[in-house]
Amino acid sequence: MSEQQPPAVSVIMPVLNEERHLRTSVRHILEQDYAGELEVVIALGPSTDRTDEIAAELVREDPRVHTVPNPTGRTPAALNAAIKASRHPIVVRVDGHGMLSPNYIATAVRLLDETGAQNVGGIMHAEGENAWEQAVAAAMTSKIGVGNAAFHTGGAAAPAETVYLGVFRREALEQQGGYNEEFIRAQDWELNFRIREAGGLIWFSPELKVSYRPRPSVKALAKQYKDYGRWRHVVARYHQGSINLRYLAAPTAVVAIAAGLVVGAAVTPWGLVVPAGYLAAITAGSVPAGKGLPLKARVQIPVALATMHMSWGFGFLTSPRSLAKKVIASRREPVRSS
């Protein structure tokens, strides 16, 4: 990849009900500090808001923006449709509520060149626009909220199991046949797993940062994290050996708190020590997480933490084996270069 002639880049975006952030997200792409050719392919799911109208406006305003339909509304299907409709050798995934930092693409292209990786990614930098979203952002970027996940909390540049979003060499995507569309969630992990099994390198770098807008309500956050937990258990069943203690923390907490409440109500008040201890822990943990935030945001951090932990744990515990069996039946073997 020559510095004099940067490779052309395709940015692919799966969108569904993104009227609030889509225009700003696309603006962050089109205004990238990058000298190479650029195109944006937006895969439109069946939105019920003004997403399609905004996307049509963006197409009229800039010839670099294109759209393709995604009637299923599923993220992996949207990504595959956008990949098929795009044409450049570097493929950048961006979500409709993600805001790229100004030199994101230029940095990613440089890192692909320097590391020889097939996919590079960085930090999911959560930022809120109101008190609740600021609380969620603080929870999502704290170790008490998400453990030691580098793409949430940062860390040194290094090979990784998976990365947030990703900037790919097209050849790697085409070699593996794109995303497995049975993975409604965790499709990034599954694709990166195949790339790694085929001998490719996945690279995390804190130089890459995408600002992320958190879910706007407790209900939406709970659904998001329930789905995360549900699909993390699918991944654990799909690839035995991929689980670690961090993933077991939330389901263990759900079971312990539920047991403590039952024992406390039916046997002895001492059972309430467990849920009380959990509340004390997340309240104490919210203090450093909320440093510098307005009081209205700080007091909501324990609610965000509890919602994330309990929903993730519940999703993990209730993830049906039938879902994992369906996904396992769709397993694609990694494709190695000939």
C-alpha cells in the first residue's frame, strides 16, 4: 500500500431505524482525512422511522453514497449485501450510530500495511448526549461494567480474538464468503474466528476510535445486553474453549442474587446479604466511572450497570440449545489460501 496512492476504500453500513444518527455518522465518513477514493454503501433494513428518507437525501447530496436493500433487517445479511455492492480493496464496517474519528480510515489502512493483518479494529468509545446516555457510556467504558475487554476500556496494540466493527482486506472477506447470516449477533466474532483459523491476523489498536451512541432507554439497553448474553452462549457452544471467567461473571451474579432474594424472603434475612452486597459494589464502582459527569448522570450509573449485568446474565442463562444447534448446523469451515 503506497503512501502516494492510498488504496480505495468501501465503507459498509447496516442500518435499521437510525434516523437520529445516520446523517451525522455518514458525515464523519465523508469528511475523513484520507486521500484515497471513498464510497459508502448503506444497507437499508425495514425501518419504521425516517431512515430511508434520510439515506435517499444523502445519496442525492453526494455521489459517493449508495444504498442497497436488506429486507430481512438482519445485520449479517445487511453486511453481506453491502459487501457485494461495494467494489474497493479495503472494506470498513461502520454502524449507523457510530462516529469515526477524523483519521480513522487513514490509520486503519496504515495498520493493515504495517501489521499484515486481515482485519484491524480499535476502541468502541461510548459517548452520551443526555444524562442517561452519559451514565450508560460510563458503565460501558468501565471495568466494573464490561471487565477487561480492550475494545471497551483500551489497552496496548496486539493480536486479538475479535475487534469492534473492523477494517478488512476485501480478499479476506471474499475468501471466507462473508458473514454467516445465522449469527444475528456475534457475527463479527464468528467471521474473525474463521479468518484466524485460516491463518489470518486480527489486530487491535487503541489508535482507532469510533464514538458510539448508547441505547436511549433502560428497556433498549436491557434488550441489547440480553441479546449479547444470549449470543455469547451460542458462541460458547459453537466453539468450545472460547469461554472465560469474564463471561461467567454476569450469569453467576444473576443466579446468586436470585437465590439470595429467595432465601432472604423464605428462610432468613441473611440471604439478602448477596443482593445487598451487589448493590453496594456497583454503587461504589460507579463513583470512579462517573468522574467528571453531571450529578444527574452519576446517579444513574448503578442503574445502567445493573441493567447491563442482569440482562446479559439472563440472556446467557436462557439461551436455548436449539439456537446453538441451528447455528452449528450452518458452520462454515475456514478457507485457507491455496
